[in-house]
Amino acid sequence: MDIEGFARKHMDDPDLENKLAERIMEFKDVDERTALRMAQAVMTEVRNAYSKRVWMLDYLKSGVTMGKFGVGSRGSGDFYVHSKIAEMCGGAVVSSRDLDDAGVVRVGDLYISVAVDGIHSRLSEFPFIAGFHVARAAMRDVLVMGSKPIALFSDIHIADDGDVSKIFDHIAGITAVSEVTGVPLVAGSTLRIGGDMVIGERMTGAVGCVGVSDYITPRKNATPGDVIVLTEGAGGGTVATAAIYYGMHEIVEETINLDFVSAALSLINSGVVRKVHAMSDVTNGGIRGDAEEISRVGRCALYFDIEKIRELVNERVLEMLDSLEIDFMGVSIDSLMVICPESVADEVVEIIRKAGVRADVVGWVERGEGAFSVENGTVKPLKPKFRESAYTPIKKLVGEERPENLDEMKRSIDRAFIAALEKKRKVVKMLRREIPSG
């Protein structure tokens, strides 16, 4: 619980001090007198922090919340916010503008790929699984750029009442990936969420990965005439979360593998990656989301054979998804997608299969725009929903549909974005006066 946020929202309540003390005693092993003193201190801090409006501390509020706009839910709302973030970025060979999960800079003859992934928020109480999947995800983002991972780094935040053991269990999950792949965990940070102002046991954080290569395979290189190869997917943090919160815990173990890493490294180590145009991981809103992004940056149309993709989803995972009515095309199945010339496809599939991972050609690329599914000879547009396929009971309740006032929310978000840009320009101008040229 964010007691600072609670105090800020209810600062005009004459009984706020007692209410805060009650909340504090629910979590803390303190007497009423101590809880009241803590409540008073919280109220003092909030008054001091929010009683003035200074341009550098203030920001234009859009009035649109993360949840309402689906930020982090890997659908069209989330993609829109990330497109605005991309407008702030630049100066890289590959950046957020290119809709890849890893960014790339060039140093001499080498490309340095960098990616960072946040842990799945619903895995807070399952630190090892959270650590394993976020480490694999960060490594995955670097691998699809055609780069060999060389280092991992982590950032862990645990709320004030969280058990210290969470740190060790989480790091064990990360280093399980590290140890098997030979990619060291080299740096990190461990902090409390909100310091003394957030009570409870919630954990969040991220893992980053750095990779090196002399050739890259960004999504924007997808070319008409290419074919699409896909590897078997058993899901990662998303599928594990669905299994946990639907009480199907035995499925979690299906997600604990390094098949993606093996498949991608087999292409890199063999040198065949140099014949590949683009690679991606099937994560952000599933194939529905990834295909839309690839089409946009590659300025081409992608077609997918649905039955062939079905055959490449782990059998037990697919059974779970079908039984729960979760669209396997709209959820992260963690497959490796390789987009390459047709003349290279057989070689790509053979090398991946030799690495012990199932793979097959599941689609092709044409001139045009958009993504399409092909099923029983019928071609249909393949569009991301406002949120990715609902994969927990609460997500089913929230739904996946586009809000009626979406355009209005976008306009409000655009205004907040422009205000943030203006603040940045003002500070940049101020800083440049202080830094000598040359």
C-alpha cells in the first residue's frame, strides 16, 4: 500500500491521521502511539512536498490513468504510449522508433545491443520464476538483434515489509539463466519500493542485457519475398502467470527452458544469421501485436498460417490456453520469429532443429501493409486488441475492448507529451550553457 499516495488523496480529511495509523498497524508490528507518530510524519512530508508548484517539479497531468489506457497490457493502447516515448529518443542505429525491444549503437566495427525488461508484476510472490523469465526475456531481446549476449544486470525493488529472502530467490532465478548460458550477472541495484512510504510485500524490478555483434537483424529489415520461420513456444512470464492464477501450477514447469536461446544462438554461431533479414520474439501482445509492429516499420504485409502456428505451441500450454479461452495469437508464447529469404529458410529450420528446437515456415512477406491470418484458405486482418488476450481472471473482467473515448484520451496524452518535451528542451538549453564547447 502506498501510504504517501493515500495521504495525498485524503489530505483534506480531518480524520486522516487516525485512518493512516490504522492502515499502518495492519502491516506494521507497532503500537498505536508509534503508528500515530508515523502518520504525522507522513502527513508532514506530503504537505511539504506538494504544497508548492515549481516548474521543474511539476508536470502536466493528462487525466488518463495507466490502467484505463492499457499501458503495460501489450495492446494498441500500450503501443501508442511507446510510440510517443520513441519520439523522445534518437541518436542510435536502432532505437525505440524502430519498435524493437533492444536498442543498438555502433562502436567501431561492432554493434552493441542493449535491452531491459521488467519482471511480470503478478509474479511478485514467485521471485525465482520472475527472475528466470525476466533474465531470459532480456537475453532474448538482444539475441533477436543477431547479437551474442555478454552481460546481464538487474534492479530489484521490494516494499518495506517484504522478506529479504525474496532477493536471493529472485537472483537465483536470474543466475540460473546466467550459469547455463555463460552470460554473467555483472551489476545491479537492490532498493525498497518507495522507501518507508510503501508498506506491504510487493516486489518489482528489471533485468537488462548487453550483446555484441558485427551484424544486426532489426525488424525494419523485413523484405517482401521473405518467408517467416517460427520456433516452438511454451510461453514465459505471461503463460506462467496464467497457470498460477488459474490454479494450473503444473504448467509453469513447461515455461522453464532455454529453447529460444538455443535456437537463436545456433543461427548466430553457424553464421547463417548473416543471411537473415530480421528476427523477433513473439511477446508483445503475441503475434497479433508483433506482426503489426513489424509491418509498420518494415513497410510490408505479413501473412501467417494459423494451423502451422498452432502446431508450434507447446502441447500442454496450448491445451491450457484453449481450455481458458485465451487466444494463442494474442498472448506471449515466446517463440523465435525469423524473417529471411525463401532460399535460406530450409537451412534456418535445419539448424534450429539440430539445436533440439522444433521450427517450421509459418508465413510469408508481401508488398503492402498490415498483418493477416490465413486459415482454411480464408484471409483475415490480424489486428492487436486494445489489450493482449486476457490471461488471468481479473484481466477477463477488465476486458480487451477499445474504450469509447480512446481518441479523447489520446489527445490528452499528446498534450502531456508535448509539455514534457518542452520541459526537456528548457533544461537542455540551460545545461548547454554550462558545458563548454569542444
